[in-house]
Amino acid sequence: MTRKTPQSLPFPRTPSGSRAAKTIQESVYNPLPQEAHLDDDVPNILIVLIDDAGPGLPHTFGGEVNTPTIEKLSAQGIAYNCFHTTAMCSPTRASLLTGRNHHRVCAGQIAELANDWDGYSGHIPKSSALVADVLRNYGYSTGAWGKWHNTPAEETTVAGPFHNWPTGLGFEYFYGFLAGEASQYEPNLVRNTTYVAPPKTAEEGYHLSEDLADDAMRWLRNHKGCQPDKPFFMYWASGAIHGPHHVHKQWADKYKGKFDDGWDAYRERVFHRAKEKGWIPQNAQLTPRHDTLSSWDSIPEDERPFQRRLMEVAAGYAEHVDVQVGRLIDEIDRLGYGENTLVFYIWGDNGSSAEGQNGTISELLAQNGIQTTVREHIDALEELGGLDALGSPKVDNQYHAGWAWAGSTPYKGTKLLASHLGGTRNPMVVRWPKGIKADPMPRPQFHHVNDIVPTILDVVGIAPPSSIDGVPQDAMDGSSLAYTFDSATEAGRHKTQYFEIMGSRAIYHDGWMASAIGPRLPWVPGTPPGIHDWDPDNDIWELYNLTEDWTQANDLASTEPERLAKLKDLFLIEAANNNVLPIGGGLWVMVLHPEQRISPPHTQWTFSGDFVRMPEFNAPALGNRPNRVVIDCDIPEHASGVLYKLGSAAGGLTCFVDDGVLCYEHNLFLVERTKIRASTKLPVGKAQIVIETTRQDSRPAGPILVKLKVNDRVVAEGEIPRSAALGFTANDCLDIGMAMGSPVSLDYAERAPFKFTGTIGEVRVSYI
């Protein structure tokens, strides 16, 4: 029954076999059986994708983070130690779900920083349909949970359009978040195409990873009850362990004291254990720390408790999400699906993230290019409860880049470095009891996330469709890895693969890899010097024989210049064929033109007084563009509550009333708070409140001046020393009349959502 020839989808409806006459008595009723498009025994499919997790973390592979689910699935199936991702979030996900290279599906950069070049537009073309759409047409039930990050940022408001949301791309059900990251305690959640609040609060024990597991398990039970004869396809993509590193204290406390000797010592231990476990070859070499990355010995003694606790939180966060995956696997088994469910558990959409740089309590500082000192973070933390606040809703902490490098043991790089395996090599475990015999020997064949879709279609017996909804389909770039299910020794079939993220790049071909780091290192704060004059032709390339050199330890560029030249030429060919050009195109918004970040085309807005949950990337840029906010309201005696807020507790701005006094706060990622407060109370009755924001100079992150006016009279003003060039959050919102999600100001955090006690008639925003 399986179809090995390409099909045009959707399949035509089964025609009626009945023949109608004038009367029922004269008519012939003969319904034809519905055509089946799948064999009866096709497997269910589950893809689990963990975020920002390096290969040196799971204890299964030599690390020091307890990962019982990976351990269990590895013992019941097979593991891959030469599997690769793209070094960045959206690109990996787009490639994983389409079977194509990331630039070819317009995902050369994260969705929020898209630009106008084809490879970076953030709009997955209809000619590269997601595997969910194919499987749905063939008869699978399809559902997705967790982090999505492949909807164009400008299309993520409550008004849509929805054709690029998960349910418009082949998933019949979605529960999760659309952005690149989210608070694990106060996420801005979507169910299908509706924004919804989390089912409980952090104080009541809420955590996003647990919620995602609960919801997926509920969906499975509903599937079992309502559609027991249909196979299912589930995509479960956690927000962990992407920043912010949020986990309840008891999970972090499990790791107290375990990392006291720092990241250099951690790498040594993990490297030796990985060899003992047979996860890496015995001749593999431990690569050295980059000379721009701090050693543990260089960390001042009084800063070490902060750095240690950051890693303890990250480790607890990682174990916690693995346990949630285990709950989902257990439910699959309990419902009787386990034997014939093909599970792909991918530990990381890229390597561990060094975006925490020197260790941070607010990880979007790095994306905004704002430089701070560790002491600023430690001092700000004291106001929030000290080290125990790390991992809590009060902060958006992320560990020092040294821990990310340690988490990528034994490789050189981290997330955002497409040039080195620490950014692109991630463990994968596959379990399918009916089709795969358990084997402890790691699969060493070179493979890539673009191979997962071809593998699924191969196993199910489906040829890639020729067209879907009338749109001819692009060829797959990946190739099935099903041949490795029964063999750890068969020669690899994925011969060539390029990598590129923001100018960092590499080309793999038949056992060799040529690499160029590019213009920036993710752990170095601030804008790289000379970035505006960067010329990729001047980059230094390295050359590695991966067949003999597992970790890119021995650069052969000087001894094999001809081979290197050929690989560089091959990279350019692949780049031209896959819309990679211009090389480094992903830097356009991120570094070169932050003022061109995704933003709505409007220059003025009119909101109702109860308007909430407008994602920041779609909202007026109240913190970094000159603007005027006009609020028509009715003020009661002792008025209190939020007039509006943009952002979250870890960074944002807000205007509110506290016992009749008009207040404004600019929270620069916790390290710098500017409060502006009127000296007298608001008049009772109808009033017009105006907040004017102007720039002091032309710098994107330069100072801004804020004036508060009531009925045309200035009641307070102040200067904000630094502003956020890109934005405050990835997933929080603009709210009017209350502070949903995460509260910006500590002054009302205990009273959140701090709904305004008066009446807001209309809010008008305009750029000036």
C-alpha cells in the first residue's frame, strides 16, 4: 500500500459509489471504502528537540548532568555521535522539519532578525512543505508543542495572518510559544491560533516544561480515545535549556558544589569519561580554550559563587527537561504505543549557548550589545534576594560562556559558531523497538538535521510529494539515515554539507572540513571592532581531517593548501545554490542595522483601554524610537494600576499610577533602573496623560529623555542613560490597563497584574 512514487497532495476525495435516481427507492446506495494511503503497521513518530544544549552535558555521554531519559532510550535503541545541527535556533528547526538546508527555506537567521535577502527572509516557502503537512495528508494525526520560532515575527499578533503558524503548516494542534525564548514561569502561550494564559502561576508551581509534557500527554490520551486507528506525529520542542535559565530551586540545589572547581576542570573530567564510555574515539584530542575566553583561574574569588550557582541552575534546568521528556515517553509506553513509535531525541538545536557571555542576570543584554560588569549583576541581584534568586521569575539568568564551552566538550565552539563542532555537533538517540535492535555502539556516520524528514518518509514508505496544494515541491537536501539503524559500521552517505550562521561558516565533504570563524565570537561582549568593514575574503580558514581528527584539534591548512582551496570553492558553490549569499547576511540586522529589526510598518496606533498581549516585536518601539503616548482616562480617588507596560521583569518599561501618583520606570535588564515620578497626585476625573520619549543623540542605544504630562502640564521628566537597541524581550508583550506576563517594575511586582482601578478610554501612540 505504501507509495514509492511521488504524489500530488492532497489526495482526491473518494468519490461516491452510490447512484441517485428520482426517488430513494429507485436509487442505489453503495458507498465506496475510503482509500487507505498507509500500511496498517506504519510507526508513530515522535521528535524531541532540546534547546541550546551541548554534547558535554548528559551523563550518558560523559557529562555531569543527570539525564535518565536519554540513558533509558539509548539503552533501548541507538545513539549518534556524529549528528549535526546548524548552530542556531530557527535555522535548525526549519531544516529539521522540511528536510532542506536552512538558507534554502529562508531561515538563515532567527525569525525576529530577518531581512530582505532570500536566504534570510524568515518565510518558509510553500515549495518546501513541512513533514507534518505530508504526514497529515497521508493520514497521520499531527501535533506540535513548545518552542516554534519559525513564524515570521511580524505575523505573530492575535490578528495573524495564521498561515505560517504551526496549524497553517500541517500541524492539526499546537501548544507552545512562537518566539525564540520564553520565561519558563510566565510564558506568552498559544493554543492553535489563540493566545492563552498559563494554567497556574509560578507560586503555584508552574513550569513550562512540565506544562508542555502535561498537554502532550493529554493529547495522546485524547488521540487514543478518539482516533485509535490513526498513527500520530508529535514534535515536542522544549524551551529548555535556552535562556533564561529558569527552574525551581530544588532542581538547582541537586547540583550544589558539583561545579566548584570551574569549567576547565569540568572539561577534563568529561573528556576522559566520554572516552571511557566509548562515546568519542580513543584518539580524540581535547581542544584548548580560545584565548579570548576566560579561564576559571582568572575569575576573581568573590565572583566565583555567582558563576558556580549559574551552572548549578543550568544543570538542574537540563535535568528537569529530560525528566519531562521521560514522562512523555512513559505515557506513550503506557498507552501501548511504545513498540511501534519511532523516537528521535535530539539533544540540542545547536551547541551550548555562550550568549550569557560573562554570566548574566538578564541574558538579552548580549543581543542588545550592552556591556556590563559582573559586579553590576551581583549588586543588582542583592536587591532581588541574592544567589537564591537565580533560576527564579525575578531574573533571566544565563551562565558564563566558560560553562557553555565546557558543555560543548570536547569541541572548540559553542552556539552561533557554525565553523566548529561545538556549535553544530549534537547527540541524537533513536528508539523504535519494532524496527531497531538496541545496540550500544554509537553511530559515527556524518548526518545532519536535514536527514530526519527523508528518514521518516523512508521508514513510512512515502516518496517526497511532487506537489502540495498545487505548489511544486523542492527536492530534499537531506538523505535517509535508516541504513544506520542496523549498522554502526556502514559507510556514511551524507557526503557534503555546508554550515553558515552570521558569517561563521564551514564546509564538510567526505571526511574533511574547512572552517572560518567569521567576524565575531559570541562570548565577546559588544559590537566586534571593524565589523562594518568586514570582508569574508580576508577570513582565515582552517582545515581538518575529521576521519582522523574527531575534535578539529589539528589544523592542516598550511600543509594542504590545495585541498583547502578546493573546499573553499565548494563552500561558495553550495552557498550560491542555497541562497546563503551574501555571506554573513544574518548580521545585517543583528549587528549592522539594529534599527531595521522586524517592526510593524505603522507609525501610529490606537488601542482600547483593555488591549493586552501584543508581542514586543509587533508593538510600538516605545524604548528606542521617539514617540508620544496619549492616554484618555478617568481617574478615581487613590487611583492605582498599570497604564501600560512593555517587556518583562528582566527588562522593559512601564507607566503606572501608585496611590494617585503618576510613575514611569525604565528597567534596563535589571542592571540599571530609571524611575520618574510626579511630585503630586493626579486630579480626580477625566484626564489626558501624555508620555513623550525623545532621543538625546543618534546612537541606537543612546540616552533618551522622557516627559510625563497631565492635561498639557509637565509633571515629571528624566533622562534614561542607556536604551535597548533591539528590544527588551523575545516573548513578552505590550499590555494596556494591566501587567500580564512578567511585571517590569518591582514597585508593583507583588501586586501584579496590578489592573488599573480607573477607566482607560483610548491609548494613542505615534512616532515623533
